Amino acid sequence: MSIELIPQPIRVADLFSHIDMGFLNRRLAITALGPLRDHFFERQRPGEDHMTVLSNDHLLVTMLIDRCTNAGVPTLTEALRIDAPQHMFMSIERLEPCPEIYEAARVSHTVHFDLGQSKPVKITYHTSHLVSETGRMTLADGYEDGHRQAIIGLLRDKGDAFEVEPIVIGAPWLEHPRNADHSDLMWYSHDYGEVLPEDIAEFALMKNVEIANAEEWMSAMENISEDHVKASIAHLLNEPTKPDWGGEENDHFSANVTLAEKRTTAAFLLKGPSKFQEMTPAMCGKNGDQIYRLAKSGANISVVQHAHLIGSAVRETLRSMIATSGRSRKFCVMDGQATYKLLKAYGLLPSGAQT
């Protein structure tokens, strides 16, 4: 589903992202709860019928997500940069297809990255821990059929490769008692986490701007500098700009952005027209380091802006670093057309770019 089709109140809502389990290693999950284990045993329901087991599994995974959130467990991309033989992670990833999952007792397939990795990342598990046929199907089909997998697991450095031992694998899922104020959430679980530029209150007028054709915005954006875009965004947020330096986490950081009628923080990665072409991860530093630093800045909204189009690989890379289970942060992609609309809506186009 396109992000534009998700209703704005749901896009901007602070929802709890659950995991609709396809795979669950209950022993590892209970172990990972740590001091919460006794609390889980007190709350689980007695019985071994299907609905009781399912209810207890959802309770277990909810508590595990809370445990990971409270402990600040990193995403897989972050964990790969930690110099440790083993590290727990929680993130939403794309996996290569694994058709052998229907017959093999133990399988291994590769985590798909748009960024280059120093060595492959394999996820390996016993199929006896699969808990749903839908989960089996999505793991068999992989990311090529559009599936994303919310994963909690252990990352281990095996020397020539990284290996993931999963604890939970499943589809991102918004149908949860914590989200009871919203309805029909199951349709929006796959793409939740992204907001549109016009969802930011200070940018809202851009949604009223109409553009005649691609030539209108491209001819303007090809000649509008990154500095002008930065100054314009700072102006709309009533803030000064900051000077550039090589090790910066972002090009602009604001604590005065409004989303869902609440003040929040946003960090911006800005790319001008020096390379006036569709943005790829390679344009964001070695191994996408600029996107990684943007995500690490800790803002509640991470915004990537570019004068031209922004490729799907950038969007997916940003999603993998920001969107996760629990109550995650959000990300926003502002391509050249959106940037042009923003500047035009608020009368901030340079004189030579006026239409």
C-alpha cells in the first residue's frame, strides 16, 4: 500500500507495533525476558488449546518487545556496527526467499540489504518453531513478494559471516489492545512508520500546491542550493541554521516540529542538486553512513531530503534503521517535487525559480 493511502490520523499516531508471529522460539523468548519471566508466568493462562496457546504467545511477545524497548536494544543495522561477538537486536528487515522451508528441518537464508555489508548476514533456524502457515509462506516467498519481517534475535559474528538466531519472526502488526482507539489497523501495518512532509504542521500548506508537470519542479530544483533549502526549513521552524562540518549527525535538528498536534523533534539530512539524479544509498556516504548517523541522532522524525527523486533503496534503508516493533520513531522522505511544493507554498522559491 502506498503511504498516501494510509489515513493521516493513523500515519501520525503513536501506535504500538506488535509482531504477528510466524516463528517463535518460546524457550529463547522466555529466557530473554530476564527479570520479567516471573511476571509472564503469573499472567499466562492455563491450558493447551489453540486459543490459549495463541493468547499466551501474544503476551510473551508483547512483554519481550517491551523488554527490548526499555533496554534500548538496537536494530540489526546498529548491531552490525557494534564490536561484540553476540548482540540482541529488534528491527524490521527483508529476507531472501527460502522455498526449502516447506521440507527442511533447519534452514538458512540471507538478510537483504541495499547497503553493502563486509560479510553476509544469514538467519538460521529450526522450522519446528514455526507457529503459522502464513508465516511459513511469507518466509518462503521472501522480500521479492513484498514481505517485511519484524525480527527479535541474537546476532553472532562467525568470522566469515554474521549469523542471526531468531527469537521471533513475523509480520509487523498494529491490531493490539494498546491501539484500541483506532480501527481497521490491520490494513496499514505493513507501511506504518513513514509520515509525509505535509503531516508536519509547519509544512502543511504544501498539500494545497498543484504542479503542472515534472519540468516545473525539476527545472527549479536543479538550481536551488542545499543552503537555500536548509535556510527555508529553518525559517519555517523559526530557527537559525547551523554551520556544516564533516562529522555531523544531521544537517538540521529541530525541537520545534509539530506532529499530531504535539511538539516533537526532527533531524534532517539534506542533499542539494550537485548530483541531480535519483538518490541512492551510495550518495549518502560510505555504506550509507549519513543515513545511519541521521538515525542515531535520536530525533522522533528522521527526514531525508533531496533535490531530485529518492530511490526505494534509500527509503527501505531508512525504514530498517527507524521503524521497529513497539512504539517506534518515524521517518519522512522529501524528494525534489515535495521540496518544490514546500518552497512554493510558503513563498520561499528564489526569484529565478518563480513560476
